[in-house]
Amino acid sequence: MQFYNTVLLVGWCLSSISAMKQTTTITSSVSKGIEKEDPTKMKNGIKTPIPAVGAKIVGDPAKKQGAYGKIKIHKESKLSQLSRFDEIWCTFNLLYVSPLKSNMETPEILENFNQENLDFCDEILGKVSRSFAAVIRQLPPSLLVDIMIFYLVLRALDTIEDDMTAFDSTETKVKLLLKFRETALVDPEWRMDGVGEGDERRLLQHFPKCHSVFRSLRPESREIIADITFRMATGMAEFVNKDLGQGTTDVKQYNRYCHFVAGLVGEGLTRLFVASGLEDPEIVDKLFLSDQMGLFLQKNNIIRDYLEDYVDGRAFWPQSIWKKYSKNGDLGYFANQSEEENRKQSLKCLNELVTDALELAPDCLAYLSKLRCDGVFRFCAIPQVMAIATLDKCYNNLDVFTGVVKIRKGLSCKLLLQTNDLNGVHNTFYVFAKSIAQRAQQAKEDGIDDPSYERTMNICNKICELTDNARKTSKNRDILYHYIIPTVVIALVACLSSLGYSDLIASFDASQFDLQSVLTLLLASFAFGHFLEKLSPGPSGSLKTASDILAK
């Protein structure tokens, strides 16, 4: 029973992290019923469905529109998660020892913005951004609200683009996208109803509250947000008119779409960093690198979301790549995993797309090396390490074609805790690039012919070369603090309790063995090693706090 209680506690720790990382699991206070196909109301070219009388509530009203939440999510078993003791510790650490700190309550923010409107923006951020909210909230106060509003404005724009059923025609949607800047960011009373679902819909319905906070930002920030919003809306309008049921036409169009919806975000963020005074103005001259950062994240999402996008009828895998592997010339070919030939061709296609995304990694690392503020660095680096971990999960994985693959929550916590400086990021990139290379090599040794093999090995080797020094340093620290020190602690406890090693082995008799005590000892020794690691000085770096930078 003691062991069972211990397992329950650990399992609860693993599942509880979703309360911090995925705040969208909080149910919306506004219920959404089953909607009739007819009748519908028309308002400004938008179809507003009338809920069926007495209809029962289905699903989660906070879910995003489209296929989100309707496609199977592939998760590792609880046993697999519980077998990774380091991730369990990191989950516990992030929940109770070193949680991400929110700077929303600092005087600098509270004194400069309307509290009611700011509270709404903070609350809706947690609902629509899922895992990104906590990363935004840990930003320095001088930048936090600017980034939060930038995110919410683009989320509102994205909600309009994503909704495939609310508009009477694509022309109506295009007009709304192109006018978004001059309406949403100019008219303080602008709002939209009947578009999106759940909290995305609520964001549009209560957009005047976001607008109020937007008007209180620095003029430079408002100008940057308005500029990026218009350019992104223009790009979205371009693709709304395209038939994307079979993906983009080629890699050039694929990259162009990623630039509009993600690369421009990287540019906007970089300009906001500089406008706040936290980053060197010279980084604006490297906007190509920020664009690559955005493409890296977006391509990761597109690869992972193959089935969701295909079901929605708006896919983005480039035809110039996938048509080389589809035997019937249809993107849906890969969703049929019942035939051996389909599975082989699916993996070839998937691996080429993963490799294409990996080739952006060196530029991402170059961008991160130019940052000087620790809060800004973490904000930029955390999504990057999550992305390469997801690419590692996707590589050579047939689950991509039958659902959505996600990395373990415990691994997410571990990556969050390790992403504090460039050395930590380099170590993470090294580990996952090495993992992909090893699986590619194993597949070749097993006689599997992968057309992208040489290209995959080249980029993985390049990433490993760029990050090798950090890996060596990290490996030595891991051995010391995660293995040697915990072992010494256990040995000392055994000696102090006058229990020799022979007696310790003998105590494994079921009648004498207290498993919970041993697990507690293991956890305590592991925690002690991590505690000493945190106190010890790590590799020297150039990152500074926001207060130190602004004080100069």
C-alpha cells in the first residue's frame, strides 16, 4: 500500500504540470452547444449559428476550431514516464521548488495599465496560448505587457484566418484580414462575434479590453505591433485564396507561408526587444536569423500536425517533397497506414521534412548567441529546445500519420529547468541531434533505404560540432551531481545507520523491505545533488539581468 501511495503521488506530480503548462484545460464559463446547420444568421458576412434548443454540451468549449482536439494524441504510458526518475524530479522541482516566476504583479506594470483590462488580457492569455503563457509572464516587466499584447493581437488575427466556416466567402475573410490593423488597432470599440470557438471567440468578443492596454504601450511598441500585424494579415490573405487541400506547391511557397505566420513574429519580437532597451540595436541588423527562428518553430508544428491539417483541408506539407513518396499522388496517402509500402514511403517523406527543419538549427543557435538579457534569452530559447525535442520525437515515427505526437510532460519540465544559458541550449541541441543521427544510422544498418540519409547525417553532425564543447561540460557536471553525489549520500546514510552493504542487500526480503523508505532516500539523494548543482557556479556566460542592463 505504501508503494501504491508513492506511485500515486508521483503520477499526480506528472499530471499536475498540465495545470501550469496547459491552462486551457480550465473550462470556459460560457458553454457551447451542438449547432444546427440551419438556420444561420448573417452579420457582416459572418455566419452565426443558432445553438439547438436543449442541446447537450459536447467536448471542451475552450478547444480551438477545426480538427484540434478531435485527432488522437499519442502519449507515452504512465509506466514509461515513471521510469524516468530525473524527469519526475524536474516535474516536482518546477511545480514546487523553482516554478517559473510571473512578473505580472510588479509595480511597474500595475501602475501603468488599467487593472481590469490587464487582468482580462492576462487571463485570456493563459486560455489561448496553452504552454506559452508562463514563458511570457516570466519576461522582464519593461517588456512583458508589450509581448503579451503582441501575442494576443496576432492570436485574434490568427483566429479569423483559421475559421473555415464562419464566413460566407473567402472574399469576406480577405477583406477582414486586410482591414484588421485599421479596425482592431484603431477603433477602440472594435470587436467581432461568431468567429472562432471557445476562448479564441471570447478574445474577439472582448477585444476592446486588449485595445485599451495596446493604447497604453510605448509609441514604439504600438508602431512595431501595427506594422507586423498588417504584414502578417497581408500574407494570410494571400494564402486564404489558395487551395491548400493538398499542401503548398513547393518548398519556396512553404517557406513563404512560414515567414508570414512565424518569421514576421521573430522580426517583431526582435524589434520589441531593442525598443525596450534590453537588447543591443545591432541585433536588428540580423533579422534573417530571427526569421529562421520563426521558421524552425512553424515547420516543427506543421510536421507534427500533418493529420489535423489534412482533416481541416488546409495542409502545408510541400507537394514538391511529398509527391515523391505518395504512390497515388494524394496527400492523404500517408494517413493510410494499413499497408507496408505506405508506411515505408511515409517515413521517407517525414524524414526529409524533419531534415529540412533541422537545417535551420545553426541559424537559431546563432541568434540566441547574440542575446544579452537572461529573461529575453529564456523566452526565445525555451520554444527552440521544445521544437528540437519534438522533431526528435517525430523523426522516423509513424505515429505522426495517425495522430499528434507530443513529448513527455516530464521532459518538458526538464528542458525548462535546463534552459538558462547558451550552454544549456547547446547541450539540448546536441543530445537530440545525436539521437536523430543514431536512429538514422541504425535504420541504414537495418537495410532501410532513406533518400535523405546523407542530408540528415550532415546537419546532425554540424549541430553536434557547434555544440560539442557545451555537451562535454554538461556531461561532466551530470556525472558529478546526478550520479556520484547521490551515490555518496546513499552510502553515508547506510554507514550512519550502521547498515552494511551486505545487510542492505539482505533487506530486500519482502518481509523487511520498506520500498517507500528506499524511494524516499533515492529522491532525497537525487534532490541533494541537484541542490548542490544549482548552488555551484556553472560555465561563465554573458547574460545579464534586465535591471543590470537598464541601470547602465
